[in-house]
Amino acid sequence: WGEPLDRTAEQIARVHAAAAAAGWPALAREQADAHAVVWERGDVELDGDDEMQQALRHALFQVVQASARVEGVGVRAKGLTGTGYAGHAFWDSDTFVLPVLDHVLPDAAAAHLRWRHATLPHACERAAELGLPGAAFPWRTISGRESSGYWPAGTAAFHVASAVALAAVRHVAATHDDELARDVAVDLAVQTARLWAGRGHHTAAGFRIDGVTGPDEYLARGRVCGPARGARRAGG
């Protein structure tokens, strides 16, 4: 841990020095300008309910606070400094947070997807361990490796790969970022398709993926469900 902590300390010192050199008025102006862009892109105005209006804006502010600077690490549950999930990243970020960032803070969404792409070797290694092609993205992770010790809410949650691939496709559709499409989205989508091809099987009724945990993870506490198709979910 010594060397990474030393590098972190050096980075902190550089940031503090730059902030001191800029001065408070310049920092406040920079912050206000950054938030002005957020409100212009993503503010939702609600007439007749001031409390709900404040709640909507507070929610958007919290999303931006947790996501604005995620270069190299991705969007983490409760942010990088939150203690609730110990700095882990979950598929919830790809499914629920990135669709907002695509329109409000697209650079942060792109940074998250590039982080996912950087962890692709770990996801491919995990799939290989399971005897599968493609990439099995982790349910919860810090480094890109699966960190969940609970099979039904971890490895059996194969929907995570779809969440990652779909997030990439949505981002490209929203931003028309051809570079990210070429360098990131194609790999994420192709490796997910390979996983599904290896994990599922064809029947007379259609393509089935059996023995998985669906996105409704609360029901995974009991048992892992059967076919993952239609409206059938964990425990269903």
C-alpha cells in the first residue's frame, strides 16, 4: 500500500496547491459554471409542489456529486467516499445512473464505460472460470473482479453483463460518440453476446437461460430461478 498512498498524497498536494493559486473566487465561479451546465441540461421543473421540486433537484445534484469525477474508477454506490457499500460498483450504476448522465454529464458516463471496458479482461477470466465464453461482469467490485461471496446475488446474476452492454449502447445512441462506440461499446456488446450464446440454449419455445438470478435480487435470498425469459424473475 505504500506506493499507491504516496502517489495519492502527491496528487492531493498538487490539487491543493492549484486551488490555493486559483483563489476562492475563481473556484466558486468554476463550480457555478459547471452546475449551470447541469441545470441547463437536466433540470426538471415542477409547478405546484415546491417540496417535490426541491427533492428532484437535490436528487440530480447528488447524482452529479457522486459521478462528476470518476475517471478510471467508475460510478460507485454512494460515491467513492460513501461507507454504505465500501466503494464498490454495482450494475445499478450502468442501469439507473448512466441514462441520466448520458444527457446531463455525458463525459462522466463515458468515463464509467471506459472503466468497465478496462475491466473486461477480468470479466473474461471470470467467464472462463465458469466454463463460458465472453465476459461475466461482477455483481459488485472495486478492481473489476467479482467481490461478492454470495452466489445467487453474485455469479448467478448474469443480467449484469446485459446491464453493462445496454449502458454502452444507450450512451452511443444518446451522444453519437463514434469513438467510444468503436473503442468500447463494440467490445462490451460482443463479449456479452458471446456469454449469452454460451450460457443459454435453444428449445422449441425459444432461447432460454436457466438457473440464474434476475434483477429482482431480493427474491434471490430464497432460491435461484429457472428460465430467464419474459416476465419470469428471481424466485419466479
